Amino acid sequence: MAVPGSVSDGEAGGLATITLASPEGLEATFVPAAGMVGSSLRDRGEELLGQRGGLSAWREKSSTFGIPLLYPWANRLGSGEYEAAGRSVRIPPEAPLVHRDGNGLPIHGLLFAAPDWEVVRSGPEPGGAGLTARLDWAADPRRLELFPFPHSLGISARLVGLRLEVATTVLAGDDGPVPVAFGWHPYLAPPGAPRSEWEIDFPPTKSLVADDRQVPTGAVGDAPVESGSLGGRTFDDGYAGVKPGMACSVSDGVRRIAVEMTGGYPFAQLYAPADLDLICFEPMTAPTNALASGDGLRVVEPGESFTATFTIAVERP
């Protein structure tokens, strides 16, 4: 029988943290009262996630780091208006929950460091530990005005061995269907070698052609990413055709870190900027701007649920 892991409570920036640990030496920390962000992933004490401005910048400026949830839309919208699941929505320029990119487009959804996540369960499991949290979308009328689809949102994180599995569940209320366009943004920063020496593998080949605002045009191109050294290459591109179980990875020579799109994520974003030593393989349930374009957009019917799962796996030589 597998040896159980452990769960420990801590504190960061005045907020409670929960750390899941496996007997193999992998630890994952989440901050429920800061948007359920995954703030740390450590392999035998070494941090694997890009910290950027850390928890304080995440809370104060919504500067992403670690493993943040982008909800209810991933990346950006093409304008301040959208129509989805039979409802028309206008996002006012002054809406307090909305953050905007350099072109003034709404970006990364509305949750950011939302404080009202409720921890439902946490505890050791065979080979590791688990954590489940829940959020009532309609509890904040500001959110409901900008995404008028009452529902419950759940996150279940399980750390078993050298694998962190994150499942996100949308449970629709009785008032109507809920559009699904969220994603996650894991910032990977393996510490064993400089960025230029990282080896990457990214199987998706169908790129989403975007305009100069990084909004997809609806066209799809064939743009495979060459496996091998990251070197000086940079990316900020969306991809379609992601198959269940497809794994994207980066290796620093000490370990290989793979993000597996286990299920529910047929799209992905590859992000590797020139000025930051990190790379992101972003699981996405729909392409950027899907709430407005309708491309690849799914809905959860009243009373039904939808779950998408991805895994971050660490492999040691």
C-alpha cells in the first residue's frame, strides 16, 4: 500500500496557505484566499515555478505568477462586449474587477486573487495528498454583472508521487447555461540550467492566427514548434487540436517538467517571453476571445457540470 503524503498549513503575506507533499519529495502550495493560486511547486526543496512579483504583486496588481486560474476567460477579449449563451454583456471601462492589457483589452478574467474560496476538504491520501475548494460565482454581484451566469466553481488538487493533478469543475445553476472559456497559466522555471539551455517539446501544430492585438482572427495555420533547445526563441501563440493526454515539456538537465492536458483542454497557449526566464504551457478550454467569437466555445447546461483536468509531472533522470 502506498505511503500517504502530508498536508501542512502555513502563512504567506498574512494569508493561510495549504501545502500538499508526497513521500517522493514534491510539494505544492496553494493560497485559497488569493484566487486558489498555486504559489509554489518544489522538487526536493527547489522551486519550479516562476515567481515574478510573487503573492504581493498578484494581490495588489493582479500580476500573475505561479499557477493562476484565468476565469471566466483565458487571456484577452477582443473588445469590451460579448454575447454568449443567449446573453449580451457590456464590460464598462471602469469595471473594478477588470484588468486590461497594453491595448486596453480585458485580460485574464475576473477572479484574480478572489478571497472567497471555501476549502471543502484537505488531507493525506495514498502516495500523496489532496485539496478541494469551492467558489459561488453569484456571491459577488460585481462578478455576476460581468459574467451573468450563476454557477458553482470547484478546484480539486491532488499530489501523488511526482504528479500534481488539477481538476476544475463548473456546475451550472438552474437559471441557464454557462459558457466555458477558462484556462490556467503555469509559469515553469526549472532551476537546473539557464533558459537558453532548456530543452522543450510542444506537440500541438495547429496555430491560431492572431492579429496585432494577439486576438485570433479565426484562421488556423500549420506551425509546429521544433523540439530541442529553447535558446533565444520566444513564443506567445495559441494552438488548437490539443488531444487528451498530450504532454508539453521543458527539461533543465536535472528534471523534465511536463504539463499534460489530461482532458477538457483542446486548446493551449505557448508563452516564453524574451525578458523572463520562464515558459508556460497553458491549458485552455477555448481559444482566446471565444466568449465573443464563439469559436470552440462550449456551454454547461442548467444543472449539469463540466470538468477539465491537467497534470504537472516531474521526471528525474
